[in-house]
Amino acid sequence: MKRWHTIIIIFFVYLLINSSVYAKEVLQAGAVLPITHVDLKISGPGKNDPELQKLITNFSLKPGQPFQTDAYEKAKNTLFQTANDQGYLKAALTQHQVRIDLHTYTVNIILHLDTGSRFYFGPVTFSDTPFSNDFLKRFQTFHQGEPFSSKTLLTFQQDLNKSRYFQQVIVTPDIAHAKGNQVPVHVTLDIPKAKQYNAGLGYGTFTGARLTLGADYRRIGDSGQHFTTQIKLSSVLSGLALKYFIPGKNPLTDQYTVSADAQKFTPKNGQSFSEKFSGSYMKTLQEWQHTISLNYLIERFQVENDPSKVSRILYPSYSVSRIKVDNMINPHNGTTFNFTLQGANEHVISATSFVQSEIKGKYIVSPTDSSCIIVRADLGYTVVNDLARLPLTLRYFAGGLNSIRGYAFSSIGPGRYLETASVEARHHIYGDFSGAVFYDVGTATDHFNDVLFRGEGVGVIYHSIIGPVQLYVGKAMSKPGKPLSIQFSIGSDL
């Protein structure tokens, strides 16, 4: 008997050694084990849930694919996440195995999920704030009794954090105190200061200093209404603007505004004093902000040596815009876009009839960590019955830091047409400083095929916490002698 025991032991040792050698050879050869079979089953109250059934149909692990541990773990996590997003918060794997047979060179995967009971959204409570509970409830994108979804809750928190009304938001589901499978949700809100002040500063060789002062009164009452005021002072454009904001049904996406502003505009080829009153409705859909406005403009203006005129214009306008950048203060990648369409009829409280459209955009890309390229363009077109009756502020001008550098602000124009384009390359120099070279081209004119003005030059940009501090030296290539000018500004130009 001892002899047979010895033979059996030797036989098993032989098999063990050969299996190890075989496995080692497979690993050394870098051979891939294919998935032979996937046994995926869902049981429990949610076994027929449409989203879970869709996941089974499109499950990422399929026979014939190479087995990879990372892909297996990711598939398990997706299974859990999908179940949780449908309200099955206590879903559990009753079986989860990966059976690898190196002799038959097969991989069998077994994943059996029991969904457990479904949970639903319960009552939502907010921490103490200056806002009324009725106003805060308007931010909710879900209702009590709907299937609980961690994805919906995360989106809700992210939307609140992006809102101007809150500085920090923490949304906490209280699963431990769920009653009748309804999960209470508590929202902790950190509210910013009631008032905010801001300032902007600029300088141009031909226009002198520019100063902008503003104040934001963030809370008027407890219903989210707020008020802003801004004063602009410069040799070309000075004025006072007031705007009152009223949140709509969903404060995240709907807003009404009432505004009034008065300004003195003295460009190179004219002058005007205007008063404008506006009412607007703004709606945000999929990152796009749509604005419908009704404006009433009263303006006394003079173009070059023509007699002074007074025009009253009642005109509706529509605009759509989007800002999608990686950083609102110092962007490195992203796009901005704006389209405006407006017009008036001389038979409806207007001095003349006109239709005007403008489209402008900017593209920012950073091909390397130390370089950035900015491309922008602006096109405008006006059809008008009586150009002499069209107020100066409704005509196009070009020139200045965000138009054609090397020329004074609004020194080109006025015109019925606008076309400008620019390309700028920036490169990191040291610390928070970057150098830039640019080339700008364009015009504002009454004749579409007029010669374009060209500007080129260099700049230095300091990337501060309040936005870029920009200093440019531009050369007016289309002027006799190609004179140089300096233009300076502080603050983001998005």
C-alpha cells in the first residue's frame, strides 16, 4: 500500500509541475484568454426593469472577447450603478465568479444580481437660508415618490453649485431613515454675501483710461430677485446701467429682467446720447441661453457733420449664446458663440424700419501646456429703409482691444456692415506671464466691399485670480506711417 501511496503522490506532483510550467509558458508568451461564456442574470423586484434589461442586451462583456480584469471590474460597477440609478439601492451580487481553466483555455463569467426592493425619493429639506422654502423648492428637478436615482441627485447638486444663488451645496440622501422605501434628502446650502462689488480698468493710447464700476445686490427679498448697477467712464463711452432680475419657474433655467440705461457715446465720427428701456425673458436649454427682448430706444445723435437728429425706436430682439470653456477667468480651451437678430417697423413707434443680424464667436485651443491660440470673428449685416434715421448705437463700429487692435475703440465706422477677424498666439514666458503675437483685420462700413483695416503687434498677459491683465502694443498697418498704440485692460473678456 505504501508503494501505491508513493506512486499517487508522485503523479500529483507531476501534474502540478506541468500545470505550472504550462501556465508560465502561457503568461510568458503573452497569450490572451478569451471569454467563453457570460452567465448574467437579474432577479428580484427589478428583474424586468427596462434599463436593466437594456444593460443585459448591451452588456460590455461578451464571448470571444479577451478577458481583462479591469474590464470585468468596470462591468460589475456599471451593473451596480445602473441598478442604483433605478432606485435599487440594496442590489447585491448573489454570485460573482470568474472560472479560468488553463487546460481548456476558457473563461466562464458568472454574475447574478438580486435587485432587492426599489426605493423612491422622499421629502426634501433645506438648511436655513435667507430664501423662502417655496423658492428653494423650485430648484428641484424630481418629485417625492419618483424612483430614487443617485445620478439625478448628483446632477441636482451640480446644478445648484453652478447657480449664482449658492456658494456651496451638499446634497445628502438619508437611506438609513427611509420610511416606506422613501429616502429623505437633505440639502445644505452655503449662501454668498448679500452684496458684491466689481471694477474693471483699461487704457488706450488714443482713448485714455477706461473705468468700470459695478455692484450686485444679490438678494432683494426671499424669492431670489436681485439687482445690478454698472457705471462706465471713458472718453468714448460713458453711462449708467440698471438691471433687475426676477427668477422664473425654474431659477436654474428661466429668468426675467427689466433694465434701463443711459449713455453718452462719442466715437471718432459722431456723437450720441441715448436712453434705453428693456424687458427680457431668458431661457437656458442644453447650455444654450436664449433671450427674447423688447426694447425702446430714445437717442439724440449726430454722424460726422450731419445735422443732429432724434430717433425713437421700438424693436424686439432675439439672441442665442453659449460659453463653453474650461475656466471662466483664464480659459485655455473652449468656444464662445453669440447670434443676435433684431428689427423695427416704422409704423410701430419707430423712426425707421430695419432688420439687423450679427454673429460672433471665439475659439480657444491649447496645443501644448505652455501655448494657446485664440481665433475670433464677428460679422454683422443691416437692412434699413432710412439710414439717416437709424440711431448711432444701432450701427456698427470697429477698433479696440476686442476688435481691431492698433486702432482706437470704435474709431472705424459707423457702418451698416461689420466684419472683423483675429488670430492670436500666446506662449508661456515665466510664472503667470505669457507673451503674445496677433494679427487683426476688419472694418465697419456702409459698403460691403470696402478695404479692410489691418492691425498687428505683440502683447504681455498676466494671468491673475481676477482675470487676465493684458497689455498690447499694436501697429495700425492701414494708416499712414503705421503708428503704434498701447492698449491695456484687466478682467476676463468672455
